[in-house]
Amino acid sequence: MTYHPVLAPRPRHWPIFVPLIFVLVLAAAWSGFWVYAARGARAQIEDWRARQANAGRVFACGKQEFGGYPFRIEVRCIDAGVELRDTQPPVAVKLKQILVVAQVWDPKLLIAEFTGPLTAVMPGQPDMSADWTLAQTSVRGTPDDPERASIAIDGLKLDQDGKRLMDAQHAEFHARVQFGSWPHNPAIDLAVKLVAATAPTFGAIVNQPTDFDAAAVLHGLKDLAPKPLPVRLREWQAAGGRIEVQSSRFAQGEALATATGTLALSPRGALDGTMQVTAAGLLERFVPALAGDKRAAPPSSALGAIERAVPTISGTIRGAPGQPNPLQVGLLALLGKQTDLEGKPAVAMPLKFADGAVTLGPIAVGQVPPLY
């Protein structure tokens, strides 16, 4: 069939451009959505800063950058600074950089990476510094509906006045709100793990590479509103707050220890509670640190009572400074229950906290100062 030139059908080119037009419209819509989400993130950050400032924690950035288009929202804080005015003494913290990332389609999940070194300045005290090879956190949920939070650090080093306070090959902390418990009956699962950690200035027990992990449940935390730490602890204590340590394990060389129990705070902020401790190869190494190396036993010490009753065996019980003595180890072993731990002979005894006073079995260990 033939057509008059005027009536002949014309080729349709517009379908060729439909996909391109669709992509351009979609890109424009997505760009608008990303800009909207970025503005919302900026507003949330400013609101969070204001709430933290009201609680005595002032956060600042030397330079703040937004990016991550098209699929992420990135907030980069360069030369970060924090003034913790709610602590005594107040602390000023400086950090090289903080990078916070959220996926556009999942804004309730925030992942942050911290770049050291970190310095902390306290009036009248030597400056502290920390550094690491990798430090990351992740938070899911909102302040009104929290879900979980995690912190992981590799190659941690903590110093004060040029002295090493602590280091660890790896450290991590996890917190997760038990489903359905928030906010009426809050219960938060906690987990802590340290790998090859040392703290030379804190005594003989932690001056060698140590592995530690623990799982616990925190009860009584009613809200996550920013508050000074003393206020937070007082409210937690008044609400009957407690920590149930479901499992914990301490390993250092051949020495092992496990502990379970419940801890709380007394009205004046001191520790209360009991932990059931089982130790294998630990008392033999650290008895002098716990009960005899200071050469003057406290009046309530079981070993001190033995020395007063039989002064002639004082040297035998105490032994040389810094060295465990077989008789001393035997006496301590008799104070607990003989058992085994992971196939090793062990001693089980209660570690008690009574308004800050610490006893291991019948042995007075010391006093823990109030937390507020």
C-alpha cells in the first residue's frame, strides 16, 4: 500500500528517550531526597550537641564536612574537641578526626571511625593520651528506642605523663537492649572482651598480657537522656539498679579465674554485692599483692591474726617481699573450697563488696571509693 507523502507515517523517536528521561527524573528525585536526609542529619547533630551541652558535655569541631552522595551520609569532624564539665575535675579531650557514616535507606544505623591520637587535659593532673590502629563504633536505634551499640579498638595504648597505663591488642564492648524490655522494665545485655591487655601501674595482677571476657545484664537504666555521670549513677542506684555478671573469665599465662554474681551501689555510691570467684594458679602468683607484701597486715586480715597469735612464724607466713610462700598459699587455699577449673586444681571463694569494703573469703582486701 502506498501513502500520500503528507499521510505517510512518521518514525517515532520519543520512545528512545523515555529510559533516559526516567533515569534523569529518578536521579533528581534521589538527589532531592539525599539533600533532605543530609539536612535532617545536620539538624539531628545540632540537637544532639545542644542536649549534650545541657548535660555538661560540650562537643565542637574545628572543621565539619558533609558528604557521601549518593548512597551514604558522611559527617566528618576534623580537630574534634570535647569538654566534659560534668566530671570532677573537668576534662578537655581533643581528637584528630571523627567520621560518622549512615546509609540513606537505614538512618537508624550509625557507624563511626575515630582517628587518633587523643589527648585529655585535667586541671592539676598530668595529661593523658591514647592512640590506636583502628577504633570503630556502631549504634542502632534512637535515644527513645535504643537497640544496640558496639565499640571495637585494635592496638590500644593509654599513657599518662609518659608512663604506660594500659595497652591491649584488641578491646571491644557491646550493649543490646533485650527485646520488649524498654522502657518499662529495661534490661541491657553487656559484653566486654580484652585480648593481650596489660596495665603495669595497677599492680601485679594485670602487669602481664591478660585476656578477659565477660557477659552481664544491666538492670534499672530508665532512660538514655544526657546527664552528668554522678546524677546518672544516683538515679540508677535509687531505681534499684544492678549488674548481673553471668560469666567472666580472666586468663594470664597458666593462671585462670572465673567469676559470677551481682553488683549494685549503696546509697553513698559504693559497691555492694557478691561475686563467686574460682581461681586456678592465681593465688600462688598474687598472694603477696593481696595479703602480705606490705609488711603490715590490716587488723581484720586473717593472716594478720595468725601473726599476732604466733609472732615467731611471721616471717614464714609472709615470706620474701614479692614472692609467694608455700605456707601462705596453703592457708589461703584452706579459706576457700577446693575445686577444679578447666582441668586445673582451683580454689573457689566469695569476693564480697559491702559499702565499698572488699573481702576475698575472710581476707580483707581493701576499700573501693564511692563512685559519686
